[in-house]
Amino acid sequence: MLMFKRGLNLFRPAAAPSQQTDTVAPANPSEPSLPLSLDALYATMAPYHREKRWMDLFFEFLVLDVIGQLPAATQESIDALVVKHPVFFADTRGDWRTGTRKALQLSVTIDIAILDLWFGKSAEASAEGWLYHPWSFARDFHQQFVADGSRVDVWEGDSFELAKARIAAAQAAPRH
């Protein structure tokens, strides 16, 4: 994580709420708004930076990317950030996905854990009549992943094969 420290002081303080117009508007006001510009990304990163946990945000973005819910404009904003601050992911040549995986020492099976929980929890929410906001899922996944005694990415017996089968079934199912 030492590679990231030099650039941390480059972040700007969060913009006033009235200036934060370049975010994905949530359907529900209690849902988070994804940044759609570099300035919005700086504002989104500010609280993470103040709490010295800015890699958590990139983990959340990685989760969103894995489930196919990272907006193109957010991706472009991340790319612009990496270009503007190359020190953040210097040892992975600007690849924030690989840099996040490496810095957080994520397993090669993390994508299966993410997708399995995403499809399962989304289906549960839908059956209960509500929509699980992707960023809310990403934040929840992060909290479960870092919790003491977490078994989110632990595969015993045939659980890994069963998870892959559930994912394949969910991906093959018709979308409403």
C-alpha cells in the first residue's frame, strides 16, 4: 500500500452538494450516487480518503465491474484519475483492477464469490418486491468480506462448483 501514499494529498475536498450534479441519480434517495466525472470521483473519494480507506472505494468499484454495473462514465472517470495520478497504480501500469486485486490480496476466486452473492441477493430482493442497488450491494459485499471470520470467499467441498452452476443459471435466465 506504500505505493499509494504519495498521491493521497492530491485529492480535493468534497464539492458542496449543490455542485455534485455529475453522478448517477439513485432511484431511491437513500441509495448511493455513482460518480460520472473526475470532479465527482474526487468528491466521492474524499470521505474514504479522510478515513484512510480509499482502497475500499476501488474494491467497491471492482465489485461493480465484476457484476457488470460500473457505468462507462464512472470507468472513464477512474481512467482519468489514474492518468492524472499515475502513482496510485504504478506497479500495475495504471491497471486499477489488477492494482486493487494485488493491494488487497484478493483470491483468484473472488469474482465467483461476488457474482454468486450478487445473483442470489438480487433474486431475494426481487422476490420481496424491491431492487438491490448495485453500489449498495458492493458496499455490503465489502463489509461481509472484511468482517472478522468472513467466509465469503472460502470454498469447501463442492461449494465452488455449485456457485459456478448458480451463476451460469442466473446468467442464462431471461431478464425482466
